[in-house]
Amino acid sequence: MNSIETMKTIQQGQHIAVMRTDNAESFLDIAHTIIDKGLNIIEVTLTTPNGIDIIGELSKREDAVIGAGTVLDSVSARNAILNGAKFIVSPSFDKETAKIANLYDVPYIPGCMTVKEMVESLRYGCKVLKLFPATQFSPKSIKDFKGPLPQIEIVPTGGVGKDNHQEWLDAGSFAVGIGSEITKIYQQQGKAGLAQYVAELKSEG
């Protein structure tokens, strides 16, 4: 899968599960549950213990697209890519990470909050950008940013969940990142509750 195919899959899927847990076992349990229910784009944050190993394990599934998140440097990006990551996400832009991602033909989605950061990302080939944290913005911000920069696509992450994801998508988001809500449902309601949550989320999307 090349970068164009990966981005097309993400756009069609609409939702990226941005996950962080205290251990690999619970992460894999959550991931397999939501993939089975159709939420099959997973961002494995590297702050999760054994995150690289989780990427390698989940990448064995042919029905999912696995990426690496909270990638802070090019060494971590390369390691994730070599272990199966199909996309790289950072909380902020890093030019060396962009170069590595371009070298391996893997999409790099850096976090941006300002037009200046977005313009710098564009210079290094990043057209799909993570608006993070989305709690600092509103869905109207998509149109505001695309005024001067119509060539960008935006993935709001941070504070996006079942109650507001459709509002962000309707405003023109490329996709949305949903994180803590997923692990919270799992902790409170178990796998059955999580499966129901995903079914409701996808039916609205």
C-alpha cells in the first residue's frame, strides 16, 4: 500500500482510533475488538509501552491500516515504518520525520495549530495535517484555515468523540481522530460495550 492508497483508505474510513493504554495486552484487546466491528484505522501512540511491537502485531491483519502516533523524531518514525506502520502522526511538525516518511512513501500527518505551522508542513510535502488539540477550535475552523490554504486537508484530534464527530466531518474534515473515549468505554463497559459504541459511531459516519 503506497501513501496515496493509505490516505484514500483513511479518508474513506473517516475515523482514526488514536489509542494509548498502560500495557500492550489491553491495547491489543481493544484494537482487535474495534477492527472486527469496522473501526479499522488504528494509530498506535508510541507512548504506549511496547508500541512498536503492537504495530508489528496489528500489521499482520489484512483488514486494518496501522499507523504510529506521538512520533517525535525521524529515528522513531523509521523504526515504526520498518515494523509495519502505514502512516506517521506527530503532535507537531518535524522536518527530518517528513523526509524519512517521504523516503519510504509513507504519509506523515503532523500536528499544527497555526497557519505558519501549516505552511511549513506544506513545504515538506505534508498536505493532510492534524489539528491538535481540536478542543481549542471549532468545526468552523476548517473553513477558516482552508481560506488561505485551500490545498490542505485537516484531521481534528483531541476532544473529538461520538457526540461531535459528525459535526467535524460535515464541516469538511478529511477524517477525525478519536482517542480517550474509546479506552474509557472499554474500561467502563468492556468489549461488549465497546463493540456497541463502534457500531453506533460508524452508523452515524
